[in-house]
Amino acid sequence: MAKWSSTYFRFGTLLRGIGISFQCACNSYRAEGISCRHKFYSAEISALRSNKQLRNSSEIKSLVPYLDEGCLLRITGRLLEAELCFGEKHPIILPRRCKFAELLATREHERIGHCDASATLTQLRKKYWIPKGRQLVKTMIRICVICKKYNAEPADQLSGQLPRDRIS
Ligand SMILES: [Zn+2]
């Protein structure tokens, strides 16, 4: 995890160095996000394309996914009647073990001022649904340097022995 953290910071430094914003980087990562979904959910995508049932072992079967016009896996959901935008009703399904999902979780965590896992997950779920996303968000918060710094507990320090003239 420490290795990934250092990679992320190198990535951030590189972006600053060449003047690319995180948003631009995320846009370019979207292409990777799509290939991630194909890599992780290829069986589900091919089943949906041929109008077959998903395997019972599929981790996204309970989400009742469908493929939209852009070949993105989205949740059918139960909020069709709610007054929400399309993305909130039908969030895009992303695999947890994908660098794009990790970057998204980190960005949302930073965007809302380093709030806890629940708040980060709420923001993330406005557009994306990551199965077992809470674990991912917790992992990203655990390696967040700013959170580590502010949540660090003060070290215990043992008092030294008093000198003889202060005892009597
Ligand atoms: Zn943080």
C-alpha cells in the first residue's frame, strides 16, 4: 500500500510539473476505467449483451445492472420515481480493484475536506457504485497523509527521574 501511495504522490507531482489538472487526468483515466470494467466484468457484459442471466456468483448480480448506450454498466436501481438526476438514479458500476476507482475515491475524499469514509462514500455514490466501496474508501483514507497527520495520537513520554535537590 505504501508503494501505491508513493506512486500516487509521484503521479500528482508529475501532473503539477506538466501543468495538468487532476480533472484532466481523471478524464484520461476514464478510458482506463472502461477497460477496467471490461477486464473485471467481461462475463457480465457479454451476458447482458446476449440477454442472458448473470451468474449467481457475480458480485454485481444483486445490483441488476444494465448496459447503457455508451456500454457503461449501470445500476437499474429502485429510485426511478425519485426526483434525482440520471447519474444518481443509475450510478456507473466500477470494480473495486481498479486504479480509476482508487483515484476517484481519493479525489472525493480530498474534495470534501478529508471527511470520514461515510461522507466520502456518499459523494462517490452520486455518480459511481463500487461494490465493497466502503473498504476501498477506508483504505484510501488510511493512506491519506493529511488524515494521518491530523488523526495521529500524541506519543507517550516517560518522565525522567527527579534530581536529588528537588526531592528534599
Ligand atoms: Zn484525508
